[in-house]
Amino acid sequence: MTSFKSSLLFLTLLLGLCLAANSNAPTARSWRDISGRINRHSTGLVQDFRSAFQRVFSVQPEEDDLDKNIEQDFIVGETTDEYDDEDWKSSGSDETDLDDALDGTSPTTDTANPTPIPSTSPWKLVQMHKGTDFFKGWDFFTASDPTHGIVNYVDEKTARKNKLLEFNELGHAILRVETTPTVKSKRMSVRISTKNYFNGGIFILDATHIPFGCGVWPAFWTNGPRWPYTGEIDIVEAVNDYTHNQATLHTDYGCKLPSTSSGKLGMSGKVIGGVDCGAHSTNNQGCGIRAASNNTYGKGFNAIDGGMYAMKWDSTGIEVYFFKRGSIPKDIIAGELQPSKWGKPQARWPASSCNPSKYFVDHRIIFDTTLCGDWAGNVWGSSGVPGQERSCKARTGYARCEDFVRANGAAMKEAYWVIKSVRVWQKV
């Protein structure tokens, strides 16, 4: 009986609300009249019915719509929560997303006036080369190779005509060496340098392929106008089939490393050849530091889809870092550089024994790939270096680097760069 009365009361209330909605009487008054009737039977039912009807008449999103709303909030929202490298890799982010993040833009952001994330970094992006505009802002070097390699550095028009400059399907820049089966003298190659010059900054190369192979000598470096007095910083450099990058300084007299100990220098690499960085006093050897990892150059680097090289040059000294793909620091991804969080550099030259403002002046960024020459040619018959456990002479059967390179264009198939971007930050 109690259940029947409750049901009757519910139907009466529902009918009353419908009548009130269709009458000219104010809704509030209708609600008070019906509430009074219900109150005579049970004062507790009033609050229950009010709560029930508020839930019924509130517009609720469908489950699918709710999921869409959540997704949209994730896409366009801004968060300061950090995530680890596995989160970044599993979130579906690809190389395009990373480039957009570094540019300070996002292709998935639809808000008309997004609130900017406050900058906590003193470093500001001042120059960028990427995509099909990559080669804008570079000069093409066409003089004889200063390192005595058997290459003809060609101008942009000639390089494009001979497909030494291209873009892959992702829009990344490619710089090749000529692969004609045989040549009589020299192979065509490309050497480019930025039109702008720099006196400090953070220089970041994002590449997926570095040239390698017997006779091949590539470099990504910076250089001043009066070598060696205005200095040279080799960021990425090695020869033949080496697997470990070697970063090196070449300077005027006086610049030195304070120690050969990696621990004392606060770096992961190993000093090669001594502490004197002077070009003239070391027969142009400089003070090189070899990376500890075998995926920092050549075949090993290319096998992991490359990564990022960062060179920091400021009043504290010069440092070179390598971050493999998937382990790029979050602050670089965000474009808010915090180099103090990057861990140990691959190479480090502290200002205490080599003042950057004295030894490095007006540097341009340079890419080149030469063949044989003063380094690759001179170690042609050498062995015992990581990646070159057997000499190129023994493996190829050629006594001279130059003879091998001229006769074997197919051996140059790996002698190319694939560059996603080059970016320069400076302190503001």
C-alpha cells in the first residue's frame, strides 16, 4: 500500500509540473503548490523529488561526447606537468610534433588566443634552418679544400643539378657527395656556411644520418674569419668507419684543457692527444675529446635514427652534448632551454684555462664532407680506433685513399647528411 501511494504521489507531481509548464501561472508558484500537497503526505519526499527532477531535467552529455570533450581539453590545454621519455614516445608524438614544439607552435592547438607559457629560460631562439627553406641563409664555398681532400666544392646551382642537394619525403635537407662510378680527379661535394656569424650561443643540430665510410670525412663545426686566431669548434667530426664522435678545439696559442681526467672535467668523453688546443703548437691536432658511446657517429648514429647535438658556448666555457632520439631533454622539446639540467656533456673545455671571448670570435656554422685529405687520408692504413679495428687499406685492398675514392663511386652511397634542423639560441 505504501508503495502504491508513493507511486501515485509521483504521478501527481509529474502531472502538476507538466500543467504548470503549459499554464500562464509562474513556474515558482506552481512548484510551491505541488510541494505543499506533497508535504502533507511526507515532508521528506519534497527534497527527494526536487533532487530527482533537477537531475532529470539537467542536460547531460552522451558518453561519446564526454570522451570527445576530454580529448579536446588534452589537445588544446596547457600543462606544466612533466612526463618521462617513455610517455613522450608513447603519446603518439612524431618528428613533426617535435619540430613544431621547438618552433613554439603546435598543429593541434585550436584556441584563438592561447595563453603563452611564461619563459623561465634566458636563451632565445635567434636563427633556424629547417624544411624546404633549409638552404636559405647559407653561402656555398667553392674554393679549394683547405684540408686537401679530393673534392670539388660546388655552388648551389651545380649541387642541385647533380642532386647533391635534395629533400626527402619528410622535407629534411640532404647533402650528398658525388657517386659517379669513377672520376679522374675529384668528386663533387658541398660545403656551406651561415651568412650570419655568432659570438656565443647554443647551437643545436637535429640529424638522422651522418656521412661515413672509408675515405669519408664529414664535419659540423663553427669557425672564425682568421684561422686559427679566431678559433675553430668541431662539434661533429670523424672519418672513415669510426663510430665515436670527436669534438675538438683549434685555437691560437694559450688555450688548454686543465686536465686529461674526464671526471675532473665533468664530462663523459675521453681526451685524445693532449691538453694543448693550439693549432700551430700541435700541428693542427688541437685538443680533441672522443665520445664514450658508439652511436654518436656514422653507422651507429644512423642505426638509431640519429639525434641532437648541442654545443653551448658562453662565459663558462664550451660544451658539446649528444642526445639520441627518444632521450631529448624536455626543455629542448619545449623550446625553453635549461642546459644545467642536461647532465654531463660529451666534451667540455672550461673557461678557466681557455677564455671563449679571447679565442673564439665571429663564428659561422659550417657543414662539409671532404674525401681523404689531412685526416681520413692520413689514417687510411691505421687501425685500432673504434669502428676501424681493421684499416681501410686492409679492408678495401687499396694502398691509397685517393685511388679507392676515385674508382668506387658506389662506396660513397652512405656519404650524405640528412638534417632535420639547425637552431641557434642566444642569451637575452
